Amino acid sequence: MGFLEFLVKRADDMLELGIAHAVVVGAAVIIATVLGVALGVLTYRHERARDLTLALTGSFLTIPSFALFILLLSPLGLGWRPVLLALVLYGLLPVVRNTITGLRGVDPAIIESAKGMGLNRRQRLLRIELPLAWPVIITGVRVTTLVLLGIAAIGAIVNGPGYGELIFTGLARVGTPVAVNLVLSGAVGVMILAVLFDLIFYAVQRLTTSRGIR
Amino acid sequence: MSAPSSEPRTDSGVVAQTPSAAHRRTLMGYLTVPVILGLVCLGLFIYVQSRDLDSIEQRSLNVGSITEALQEHIVLTAVSTLVTLIIAVPLGVLLTRPLTRRVRPFIIGVLTILQAVPTIAILVLLAVAFLFLGFQAAIVGLVLYAIIPVLLNTMVGLEQVDANVLEAGRGMGLSKMQVLRRLELPLAVPVILAGVRTALVINVGTATLVTYINAGGLGDIIVAGLSTNRVLVQIVGAALTAVLALLIDYIAGIAEDFLRPKGL
Amino acid sequence: MTQTTNSTPSVSGSDPSVMIRLEGLTKRFPGQKVNAVDELTMDIHEGEIVVLVGPSGCGKTTTMKMINRIIEPSSGRIILKGQDVTTTNADDLRRRIGYVIQQVGLFPHMTIGQNIATVPRLIGWSAERVRNRVDELMTMVNMDPDEYRDRYPKQLSGGQQQRIGVARALGGDPSVMLMDEPFGAIDPITRDRLQNEFLRLQSEVRKTIVFVTHDIDEAIKMGDRIAILQEGSRIAQYDTPEQILTAPANDFVKDFIGSGASLKRLNLSRVSEIELSTWPTVTNEDSHERAHELLAASDHSAVLVLDDEGRPVRWAGADDLRRGSGKRLDQVGSVPQAVIEPRATLSDALNELVTARYAVTVVVDERGRYQGVVDIDQINETIRSMRSSAVAEARTEFASEGADPAQGSS
């Protein structure tokens, strides 16, 4: 059976797994973005807090995904929970780092004139600093999403949702003709999601970034 | 944006371990990580000692098999990192020559998206499609995956070398090769070092998965625990992997601090 | 000159013309041994441009930034319109004070219109009123609202950006403006134009302005009153530009003004303020004989040829007339280069004059018609009379104040 034939036959499976994969990654990205931006906003003005946050979120990213899934398995059980948490932890560093870089990169003259015009701390943050840091932040989120899509596939070892299931099933059937198709379809599925996510992010980036700073 | 970001990686789309915040580490700073990791190992050791292990657990959790797995893991990481660098750095240099200026954004875009290819898919594909198993297959798989971030890192690093410096160099009569050797590469050393660190961290992580293609490593212990449903074995394997990864990253970080040219 | 505030003024707080009063204002930055601003006391009157000028590090910018509390004073008081604002809500205070900085600091992600609308929106104006205000301000700074309202800052030149910076600072119609070297980063030609535009604008809006610069020439040009500051923001002299140039209070002021004080004084008077000299003129319809007659009757070596509208078109000397005999008068001689309008300063006139053919600058009205000429004697005369009147004035004041010894500091 050819690969394309296989894909057509398994179209329902592909769609279902794809949605599951996209949902868990999408949720992780949203949570990581909210948490990461919050952490960045809270720490970017204090050197020690900043360094500590970066070191901590950095060490999450250093822990191999395979190991992290297993470590989260005991407290969270099988299924989507350990996968979601692991993906959030992996997603934090790029978001936090880019938030901090973006906020610190805002021209001090702009902040001073905002201050001089009587914008209070919150108004400065929401109207000036975050919009200006946004292109940097969203670039971080965009790249993180791609990496998380790949990592999510490994989540299948703890029965996580998504295309990983196809890859591990293929692995279990090494030597059978269907094995290659299974693994390939899993990889291709992730790649399709990657392209889709990237296109969505491109659109979001265009729509949420002021023309004045593109 | 009006303000150029100080970190070159933020716009490039390379997600890698780069706590450049650790420029001025104090002695305390240097000690924190090894102390924490040591305590984790100690706790793990005491806990395992305090338990009565059944025969299955004993088969995985003994000094001999753990040392062997650890050794395999380190060798896999070291060799794959070396090969990654030998390929990625020259390729990065090549891809940043003026010749490729017009296709460069395209190349970077494609490489960025390719980061989404699951590592496990690459490894498993080698096994199921080519029946390519064992150490060599593992190295191929690891290198294939790690090459992208390191390549991106190198390209971005070389691109961000100040164009004025290069022009000044050319103006002083240095040839193109001399500019590359004496200015561009030294100025890009921090970026290449960061690439080394990235490669190490990625490879030490991916090496956990090569157990699936019979290439050993700490993944052996985890998978043994999984297939026999022994939680303790799983956790010991996973914790050791995490400790090793953090330790390698830590050492790479220190090396980065010391090898970085003065003044950069 | 009615008042000099070199010595500590009596703090009565009753003078209604005082817009800003600084009392014993002091700033010491953490970790520094000396005060950046040390016990500064000064009054700034309504509707005046007060320029704080001094060498770098003298504390002039710190002083200015304490007025809107971008830098919080260590001690002392700031009194705005009779109200002590030293500890009131800083954000509310800042919305009442326009702020222009050298780097402009336009918000790059907002359009020009949105930038200008920032403060009006903050203080809760209606959308309609904000819209009108934006258009009004853009027109005021010579930027066509319809063309520029929806552009982004990066699409403007440096000079245009600073125009918008000024318009934005005027947004909420503040009574006070603080300007920190606003034209410092702009090329000399554009700077000159912006300065002139700003002076014209100020003559309409009559704001109380505190203007910081390190450039004494800019201070002389812009200031109704200049405070020359020494280290620690100690006032070396606080007076009108005329007084500072003609009667510097001490050696510090003298040194700071530099050697070109007489020339700088020329920046103070405009061509329209002096009596112009006359020059023999002919029209292009006149005959060569008439031109020769005029030349012979005067001690000048050329006549000025005017066209039908009375605009100068040629210099015609005796040689030119001889060589061009038979031609119409507007075909002979050379085209006048040094031509200025009455709004120009004597300094401009002098600049033109030194390179001009017959050592005079021709003055024309706004439609280009000949008004008269300025020559070196007139400029000399102006400098002399300015000096003597200033000295006389200083003497009278000195006598009336009862020989106050506390000159030069506060």
C-alpha cells in the first residue's frame, strides 16, 4: 500500500489526531504565553529576579522531554495532563526571555516622554511598552510553538494526544509493511500542523503589530 | 522596532538554552547548580537504598547497569555534538556568504519550520524504513535533529557581526578570507559557543530516545521501567537523565564564560 | 528691564505673574557626594520663555525634570500657579505640563494623530474635541493634518518629528511647557527654521516655557529670560538676554558667553527695528545717462536696478555701464545675492554683508520689493547703542536696589 493511499484510508484518524495534537499544543502555547508575559512583566526591572526567572525557566527547557514526561507521570497520571504541563514548562523560557528583551529594548526616550505626559505605570505598560515589545514576544511564541509541536509527539509515551501515537505504533511494528507508513504519516501530520500554525501566527503577528513598527 | 534587541537570538527563531544572564556569576552562583544536583542524586540514592528492590528493579538499578547507561549516554552526546558542529558551523559560514543573501530568509524560514519535525520520528523512521539500528543510526538521528538549531545559531551570529567592523577590516586591506578568519569568526565566537551548548543540550535530551533503536543510553533504564511497569525504575532513569542534562548545560555554561573572547 | 532675580526673592507667593516658583530645590542622587541641584530658588513668570543654560553637568536638565517630577526632588518645593505640587499626584501634574525632549520620543506604534491625542484623551476630552484639537495643533506646527494625521513617526523626517513632538506636548493645552534641548539633534538649517517657527507659535500661545540648552546662542535667540547655571544649578545670572550680553554679572557668565558677545547681541535685534540706509536706485526703464548721473552724485560705486515691481534685479557699476552700453539696465551688471527680509536678525544681515559685492545687504519686504540697505556702520552703531543703553539700565537698577551685594547666586 502506498503512502498516499494509506493517508486517504486513515483520513479520519489523521484529522482526529491532528485536532488533538493541535489542541494540546495550542492550549500549552496560550498558557505559556500568559504566564511567560506575566513573569517577564513582573521581573524585567529587577536584575536578580530577572536572572533567577531566566535560569529557572531555562532549566525546564534543559530537562529532556522524555524524562520530564515520565517525571510528571506519577503525579498527573496518563493522558493529556502530563503532556500539557510539560509543554507549558518548555514554552516558558522563550516567552519570558523575549518579553524581558522586548520590554528592556523599548527606547528609554519613549518611556520618558510617556511618563512626562502623565501616563501612569499601568498605562505606560499596557499602551506603550507591551505594544512595542509585542513583535519580539510573538516571535518567541511563534518559534516555541514549532518546537512544542515536535515535543508533543513524544508525549505519546504517556498516552498523550496527537500524532505521536502513529509514530510509536509504527515503532512497535518494525519490519511490517505498515510501519513506515504509520511513522511517516505521524511526521507529516506534525509538519502540516507546523505550517498551519506558522501561517496563523504570521497572520496574528501582522494583525496585532502596529504598522508604525513593522 | 526602534530599539534593536541586544540578544541576537530573539528574532532569529532559535529556541535554545541561552541564559546569557549568567555573565557575572558569583562563587555562590557557580556552586548553586552542582549543589542542587548533588542533593537530588543523594536523595535518590538514599531512597533507592531504603527500598527493598524486587529482582526486576534490581536488574536495572545496580551500579553496573547505571554506569554503563550513563557512559553510553555521554559518548552518544559527545560524538553527536562533535559531528553536529563539524557539519553545522562550516555550513553556517557558507550560508552567510554574500552569494546566498537573497535566499537566506527563505533558508532560515524553512529551517525554523523543520524544527517541528519530531525527533522521535527521525529516529524511528531510520529504524522502520531502513532497518538502520544501533549506535551509528543513533548518531545520524541525533545529528540530523541538532543540526538545525546550531545552523540557525551560527548564521544569525555571523550576520549580526557589525558590518562597520568588517568594512573597516576591508578598508585596512584585509582579504575576504582574512576578514573571515581574523574578524568575523572571533567576533562570532560567543554565538558559536552558544551553538555548542545548544547542541549539547539537545543531544543529551534526544539521546534518551535512542533506546528505541537499540543504541542504549539512560533511556534504557526508563524504557525498562515503563515496560515492566516499575515506577521507581522510571523515576530513577528520568531523574538521572535530567541531572545529566542540567550538569552538561552547567559545564557548557562555565566553558562559555571562560572561552568567550575578552571584551565581548 | 523691570526685575532681576539674582538674589533670593522674598517668598510671598502673592505675585500673580509667577507661574512656577522653585524654593530651595535640591537633588542629591544616591551614591553621590555633592548635590546635583543645590538649594535652587527661582521664579518663572507667566508667558515667558526661561532658558536654563550652562555647561554640561551643571544640573540644568535635573532642575527641569524636577518641575514635572520625572526626577523627584530630595528637598525643596515646587509651586505651580500658587499651588504646592511637590507631593501631589505626579501623573496629574504631568498632564498639566507639556514635555518635549531632544530624542522626541514619539510613540512609534501610534499614528501622528494618536500621538497628539494622547493627553487630551487621558484627561477625558470628547472624541470630537480631541479630533479638532489634533488638527488645530498640526496646523499650528505647519503640518497639514490631512496629509500627516494617519502617518507613523518613522515616515517623518527628524525636523517633522520634533514639530509633532511640540504639538503633542501642547495637546492638553497645558499652561507650562518643559523643553529639554528640543532642537539639539537637528541639523543647523532645520534647527534655525524650527526655532523661528517655535517663536512665532509662542507669540500666539503664550505658554510659560522652561527651555534647557547648552548652547548660549540658542538661549539668546529663544529666551525672554536666561538663567546661566553653574555647577549644582547655582544661578550665575538670571536676566534678559540683553542684560546678560551687555552686563555679565561675573567672570563665569563672561566666559560662558564667550568672546563673541557683541556679535551674539546682533541676534537680539531685527532688521525691521533699525533705520535702513538708502542707496541710489534706477528702474530698468531709466537711461544709462541717468545711472551715470546718480553714480557721479553719490560716493557709491554702483547703482541698484529695480524692476517694474520695485524688486532689485541688478547691481550696475560704472564699468558695467560702460561695457553694457546700449543694453537695458536690467541686462547689465550682476544679480544681487545678499537680500534679506525685515524679520531677519542683524546677525543674518551681517552674515550676508561680509560676502556681498558692495558690502551692503539689500532689504526687501515680503513681496520682494526694495526697502533699503544695511551696511557695516549701521551694525556698528546698533552694537554701540545697545551697550550704552544696557549699561545705563544696569546702573539705574543697581542704584534702585540699594547696591544688593548678593549678585550672582541664590
